[in-house]
Amino acid sequence: MQANQDDRVSQAPQARSNSSLVFSAIGLVVLISASVYYYLGDEPQQLEPEPEVTQPEVKAPEPLPETPLPTEPIPEPPAPKVEPKPEPQPVVKKPEEPKPEPLPSLQQSDDFLYQQTMNAFKGLSLDKQLLRTNLARQFVVFVDNLAYGQLARKASPLIAPQQSFSVLEVNNKIYLDPDSYHRYDFYAELLSTMNSEQLLKTYRYVLPLLNDAFAELGYENDTFTQRLKQAINEMLKAPVIEQPIELTSISVNYKFKNKRLEQLPNAQKLMIRMGPENSRKVKAALQKIAAKL
């Protein structure tokens, strides 16, 4: 249908801006959308009134007591236990032992060995019983014979007992007189009261001289210390006889009537002639020395 000319809205002058047309179009779209929703859609739901928010009741703080409440003190943690550091011990230096004097030659060793022997048996009256010539050689030869059960009386470094040997005759029988045992009291007492530590110290000191004297005997595979141990063991094997010992006489010499005793080596017979008490003293001393050699 053709529109009536009167119904037309008069057009605004051309100076009207394009932005006005845009806003008019947007308003038209909003109006049409609201109409369609009203007529075609559900009725709008009524909004429930929002519940009133009740503010929590604020209680007034209780009044503070006039006197502050007693409080328990908080115990302080115990201090860590500190172990005391041990005090450093002072270092005590042992006094250095004086170096031993150099040994003399074997030919010039008599005075030296005599003095060393006297020092080893300090406090014991040995000067009258000890020889002063060829001490090293005499001692080595005597020990060498003793190791095989023999007595080299002429090679002994000690002077023999001065008391004479005595016997007793009882009922036509001859017995060894117990008083003869006392001939060896000095020697047994000498060994039993010696300082074994000092004696061994002296022995090790003068051993090179003794080895020189031992080498003169011609042994190639043995040492003097081995020979000394052998001699000590020979003496220790001697029996200790408590009962009276019967003898037999041939000319001016006496023998043990007991064949078992008579067959013993001369070194062991010497131990028997010392008597049981002296024999025990000598054995005890020899055992000390043998254990430390």
C-alpha cells in the first residue's frame, strides 16, 4: 500500500548525524524484544524478599578484675650439661739411661769383669771368693764342662770351699756328715739373695766378651747362652736327698754306696753334697735365671 503523504514523517535535514540513527535502531530492538517476552513467554516470577540479616548480639566484655590473677611462672629449660674437659696430663720424660762404656778387649778384660761382677752382686761379700785372672775364659770353660755334667775345678772362677769334707761312722757304716753341707752355705746364700734382674743386665752387657772366649773353644754351631742354659738344666736335674747318705771308701776317696746316686754326673753329685736345703736354694735361683735368659 502506498503510504499517505500526510502520514510520512517529515525528514530531518540531511545534517542529522549517522550516530543518531544507530541509537534509534538499538532502542527499537530493545522495545521489540521486551514485547515478545511479555506476550509469548511465562509471567515473570516475583522475587522473594531477601531475608533480613540479623546482626549477632554483641556482648559487652566482662570487666577486668581489679587485682590481676596469679600466674604460674614458666620454668626455664635446664641449661645443657657441659662435661668438663679433662686436663692434659703432663708428659713425663723418662730419664735417659747413660750409655754403657765400650767393652775392653778380651785380653784386657779382667779388671773390668771383676768390677762388673761385684756390681751385679752388690751388697754381698764376694771379693774373697772371686778370682781376678782370666775371668771370662775361666767362667766359659767351667760352664761348658758343667753342661756335660763335669766339674772343671781348676777352671772355676770361684775359690773352692776351705772347710774339709767329713764323714760319720755309725754301726760300721760310713755316712756323709750333715755338717759338710755347710761348706756350701755361702754359695747357696749368694745365689738365693742375688738380684736376678741386675745380674742378667750385667750378663747381657758383658756377653760379647764371653762369646769371644767361647769362640776360642772351637764351637761353630753353638752359642754361649745355649751352653749356659744346658748347664743350668743339668744342675736342676739333680735329686734332693733328705735321708742320710751312705758312702763307701776306696783309699782316701769316698763314693755313694747307692749305685743310682754314684752313676749321676759329677755336677749333680755336687748338688747332693750341698745338702737338701742348699740344693733347693740353688735350684730356685737357677730357675729364675733360666726363665729370663
